[in-house]
Amino acid sequence: MKTCFRTLSVLSVLCCGATGVNAQTAPKISLRPFVEASAERFAAVHSFEANFGDAVEPFFGGGLQVTYRDRYFFEVAASRFKKTGDQVFVNSGQVFHLGIPMTATVTPFELTGGYRFRVIRRGRPVTWVVPYAGAGVGWYSYRQTSDFANPSENVDTRHAGFLMTGGAEFRLSRWVGVAADVAYTHIPGILGADPSVSHEFNENDLGGLAGRFKIIVGK
């Protein structure tokens, strides 16, 4: 009887230990929606300056981030840029404004994965700041329309590209955080069609370098 009791006791301890190990190694997944605003300097500097007066333009959007064990992250995001500028004519590098309104819309849809680094200070992990880095792919839509253009002169095209990002997240509370990062996108071939301003300037990349700010909801 004592032997049986001892055996049951040992099995109970082993089961409890196994449960504790399983609890420690069980995947910890967090779903975190976010909103995002960014300012991007387009690689097609001359084209955007000619049409809109500036190569730095804003994007607004949002998405969902999934973290695993607070170390790895996967993110899906969509954003949009829309602005009305002026149609121009380029001759020998000189820009002539035609006074005809032209509206451009850029819509990125991006998938990013990466790693969240642990900051150690005085032998203890710092929980209020989490640096991260990632890379991914995206699908980018570019539309350009004008009230006085023929349908064949308007542009509606899509192209794949890739991106790299790095920055840090700062926890404001248990459920709210903000993140600031820098993102580089490369989207070759989406611009540069003949005839176009980008063709005259030999610019075919719709990507660029952006500073992004996010508000994140979730642990």
C-alpha cells in the first residue's frame, strides 16, 4: 500500500512538472491591431517634385500585428497616399506646368516578418522598450487620373516590391504602445512608362525611405 502511494506521489510530481514545462513552452501569441501614419521621400524625386511640388508625402493606414512569445512578429498592413497636383511637360530637363489638375493614388499592401530584440539593463530585461527589425514583400497600386485626359492616358497599374524596416516600440501601458521606425521600399518598374514625366527623368522606382509612427493596441 505504501509502495502504491509512493508511486502515485512520484507520478503526481512528474505530471505537475510536465504541466509546468508545457505551460512555459506553450506558444504565446498576441493579436495587436494598429493605426499608422508615415512620411515617405519617394525615390522618384524629380517626378514627384514636378507634379506635386515635393518628394516627401504622407501615407495613412493600419493593420494587424501578430507576435509569438514576444520575440517574433508578423504584420499585415495597408495604407494610402492621394494627392492632386499639376500635369507638366518636360523638355531637356526643364519643367513646364500645364495648369491641368492631375490626381495620383498609391495604395500599398504589405506583409512583414521580423524579430523583436530583448534589452537587458543591470541583468534584468527592460519591458518598456523593444527594438525590432524586419523585412517583407508588398503589392503596390498606382493610379493617375486627369479630368481632361483620354482614358488611355490615365494610369492604373500594380507591381510587387520588397521592404526592410527597423525601429523600436515603446509601451505606454499594458494594452497600448507606440512604435517609431524607418522603412525602405523598392518597387522597380511601376513608373517610367513612355510617355510620362518619370520616363523623361529616367525614374522607375515608386519606393523610397519613410519614417513611420504607429499606435498599437494589445499586449
